[in-house]
Amino acid sequence: MSKAMARRSDAQTIPLSFTLNGRLQELEVEPHELLLDVVRDRFGLTGVKLSCDVQVCGACTLLVDGRPVSACTTLAFEVRGRSVLTIEGLAEHGKLHPLQEAFIAHGGFQCGYCTPGMILAAKALLDENPNPSEEELKHFMHGNICRCTGYKKIIESIMAAAKKLRRGR
Amino acid sequence: MLKRFRLEEPESANEACELLGRFGESAKVYAGGTELLLAMKEGLVHYERLVNIKKLGLNQITRDNGTIHIGALCTHRQLETAPDLQRSLPALVKLERNVANVRVRQVGTLGGNLCFAEPHADPGTLLIALGAQIIAEKGASKREIAAEDFFVDAYETRLAADELLTEIQVPVPPAHCGVEYLKFGYLERPSVGVAIALTARDGKKSVGDIRIAVGCAGPAPKRVAEAEALLKGKSTEEAIRSLPRAGEVAGRAAQAISDLHGSQEYKEHIVGVLLKRAFQSALSQC
């Protein structure tokens, strides 16, 4: 049994109803449970990663109502009534999102640990600003850290996806 | 890993203060959680209860009679994107746009930032230069604390344990006023911050009022009246000649601490550099 599920009988529980990758989910959580653990351990969605644990690296990025948050430092009850998107929910009908395709085409990842967070943060950026300058992109993404590939290919991937998404509009 | 705690979710400021009074040191206010939860995960602090105040509203930005009222629960993101602030307090908007990263700005609140009083934080320094007032409530009573008096030490403010910071009031800078906040740091952690608000007179030939604050380098942000006195009311030429001296004074006042991000002497020097640049930038806005 995972740590998140071992529960004392006197523990306080909070009903949590939220949308996860488009599907309504209802469960109970304790106040101290983190969104990261709930998504990984209760729903088996392991695309969201724990890394720095102090909101610096972005490996645990999830979108809550379309905006990036650090799942490692978000209490699970905070997503009551809200919509959470993980990397697993990004492809539609088996077709990868243009950002996912661009990261593959442009070699935007190597070990892949930072990639779910990178792609979700980039989605939030492009939803808000479909035509970012490279400076705007860097400013938005500077809180997502890649420790192997380097940033050039990540920037190229996001710019390529932005272009494709603009054409598709 | 977070230890278990109980969650209280008051519906009013009164109820929140009552809970804080009843549970004393075993309870803590919880808003965005961006700093508190990190400290709790590290095991540096533990509270049996967190009092979530996000049902209290306190997230509006309004303006009346030349004062901007910022609800304590306004997030950095909200401040970064508020159209009215863009016009009236562009220096605050710029500061907010550069707080930590996009995820922290999404949930971190201005009130939480001030109450936590982490030394490496930007807003307090600028709010001191802007002459902001912090509104603290406890039951039916309400008091104003000048931003320059709010910070006592690292992680320590003038707020009583059962008092709630509900609003930050910032006077809209007058015409011919320039405001600048500059920081220096490694990645997301500011290690020196300098804020200046000044008015120019006689077509920028002289400096009128000026307020200078330094932060991040030492335990708490502070106003540096001694540096202000070197520049206030002086001709612009004379003020510019006095900038190195003002920088030295401000550097010492910062009570800089040597750490991984620089020695005390280095940070004192950077205070002087930023003060010079902030002065020029503020003057150019007048």
C-alpha cells in the first residue's frame, strides 16, 4: 500500500471531485496529500515526475484549469471542482498533440524526465500567447529545467509547434 | 513528505482570527502555500492545523482616491496581468512578472509573500519605497502598518499570531514620479534588491522627494533614510555625484550576509551598482 493510502481511522478526509484528463473523478483525500502523489499513486498516471521538490525544476508541472502548477507543492484538495490535465491526457483520439509531435521531430528530449512538464508548460504558454517571441518563450519556460538535451532543441520544438498550431487555427 | 495536519476553512476573517487565537502556535495561516509547504515538507516547521483563508475572498484590486487596494490573496499572476496596475504601478507589474517562475506566480499570493518574510523576496522592498500600508485585522479591529515597519527580521513581521493581513494599500505615485526596482541574483533567488521612488522638479534639474529601500541581501527589507538624505532636494548633477556615497550607505544598511550567492562585500557593492542604475531609470521616467 502506498504512503498516500495508508490512513489512520481518526484522519480528516475531504471529498474531492475534479476533472482529470476530461473525466470526472470523485474520491476522498486527507489535507496533507499532494496532488503529485494522488495523480501518480491513485490514478497511476506517472508522466508527472518528482524531482527537485521545491518548485524550481518543473518536472512535476500539471495544468490546473489550463495553468501550470507544481504538483509537488499543491495540496490535492485544492483542485476541488477544477480541471487537471496531465501529459497522458494531451493526445486526442490516439493522435499526438502538435507539441508532442514537434518534440519528437526536433529532438526536444533525451532522457525524457523533464518532457511532460516541458510540454504542458509550453501548452499553457501557447494557449495564452499563440505567437510568442523567443524571449517571451524563454521567460515563460525558465522555470522548467532540462538537465540533458539542452534548451536549443526544446525552444525549436515549441516554436515549430506554435507555427503548426497557428496554421491550424 | 508532508506530515499529517488538520485543515480549517473559515468563511470570514473573524472566524479565521478566532481559530488562530484558539489554536495559537499549533496553527498557521495557509494561502498559496508556495513557501509554507516547502518548509513543512523539509520538516523545518510543523503545524497541527492549517487555516486555509482562500474562502475569504480578499483577491480584488481596486482603486480609490489615489490609492490602490490589493487584496492579500491576489496572486503574483493576478498582479502581473492586472490592466490597471500596468498603468498606475508598472514597476510592481515588472517585479511580479519576474517573481520565481510561472508556477509559483500562479498560486503564490502577495499577502503570503509578505507574511512569510523570506529574506530573498522582492515585493517588500518595492512596497517600502512606494510608501505602502499593510492592513492587519483581528476580530473587529483593524490597523495599518507602514511597509517599512512591517518587517522585523528574517521570517518575522509585526503581525500578531492571531492577526490577519487582509490588504496592501499603495499610494499611486504622483506625476513626475519615477519608480524602479532592480534585483540581482542567481537563477530564481534574488540576492540583492534595490527600490527607488523619486520625484523630479524644475524639468528634472533637481530631485524632489526620494525613497530608497534595500532587500534580499540581509535579513529583512528596509528603508535607507540616510541614503535618501544625500539625494533629496539636491540638484540632479549634485545627486548623481552623490550616488556612490549613497550606494555605500545603502550597502551597509542592507546588513548583507555572506552565503553561496556572494560575500557580504560583494553584495554591498552590488547594492551600490543597482542603486545607481535604479536612480537613473527612475529619473528617466519622471
